[in-house]
Amino acid sequence: MVAREPPEGSRVRIRIQIGVLLLCLLAGGLGASSGPPREEPARGKFLIAGPEMRDPNFSETVVLLLEYDETGALGLIINWPTEMPADHVLPDVEGLAESPHQVFIGGPVQRGQITLLVQADEAPGDARHVFADIYFSGSGDLLRRLASETDSDKQFRLYLGFAGWGVGQLDAELARGGWRVLPGEAPIVFDPSPESVWSELVERSTVHWTDLRTPDSDPEDTTTGLDVPSP
């Protein structure tokens, strides 16, 4: 008995089916070894400047994102402390001299304004929640209250200026590889050695490098509410 070959059309369908099966197997194998899912930018995430970051305003910085949506993004650099005591920057706020606080450079936008990061069990005043037990505010009244609470278990830090991105701008910078993204961690926000934070996180972020693809656009400034008095 002589075996009959299938018609040409059947052979083509068989080859297509085999090709599809091989592609599915290959995709499954690649997916299994692709590593952890990438982190997307969002409120409460860290932006870690890549080693190739050329902008001097952000070289070797770690930014905590306070806002991220379709209108842009807002954040604070958490690892650039200054030598300025807080009571020298805000001499009219009682209590800052008794409980010394460093002032940090929060970003290149509007360095005449101060933003607070507060660690507390519940929202202090009208402060806005960032993640976990971390809140932010630009309220002078809240700063005065925190400075006067000598027995409080709340921590706070002061930041001059902030980092701001307009519509699509941060996404474009991420797509170019300027930033990596990691989940925020409260102990890192209030690390007693902020100068060491970037080197630790940039190494950790290597396997989480985010690669978003969105168009670039012009930046837009946003503001907070606490002004630094003129010298």
C-alpha cells in the first residue's frame, strides 16, 4: 500500500500551525526568564538618576514622586542635604533652633519655597499622603506646630524647591534611560546618611530599569505654599 501525501493546501496549514506552536513556546520561555516586572512611575515611587544622567540638577539624585498623573509630575530630591540650619532659613519659626534640622535641596524649581516631608502614624493637619506613613505639605502652620512639639514622635525634613515635569516630560526622560524606578521606602526617605542613598539604590535598580515610550514636551511649573523670607 502506497502512502499518499496530503494536498499542498494541507501541508501549508500544517507548517503554519507548527510555526505558531514554536512561537508560543519561545514566547513562554522568554517570559519565564525575563526577571521581575518593571516598576512604573507613580506617587510614592523613587526615581533614581542613572549613572549617565548629564543634567547637573539631577546628577546622582534620588527623587521621591509626590504626584504623577496625566498633567505631569512633582517630586523632591531626598539625598541633597545642605549645611544650612533650618532656623537660619526660617528664623521666625520658633522651636527649630531647639531641635536642629538640616535643610535639603528639593529640586531646581522655585527654591524660594519650602516643602515638608513628615513621617507620622496619621495625616498631620492638611498634609497629603505619599505612601506608607509619609506625608508632604507646604503649610507654614504645620511646620510651626511640628517645631513646637518637642515630645512628638513625628519626623520631618525641610526641602528648598522641588522637581517638576510637564505633560509627558518625565515619561520621555524614562524612555531615554535617564531614570530608574523603585518602590518608595520610608527608612530611606529619612536615612541618617542621605549622601549614601543614591549609590545603594542605583545598584539595586539595575534589574528594574524602566523603559517607557511616550513623547517629550515642555515642562510646566507647579507650586507649593510656604515661602522663604528674603534675606
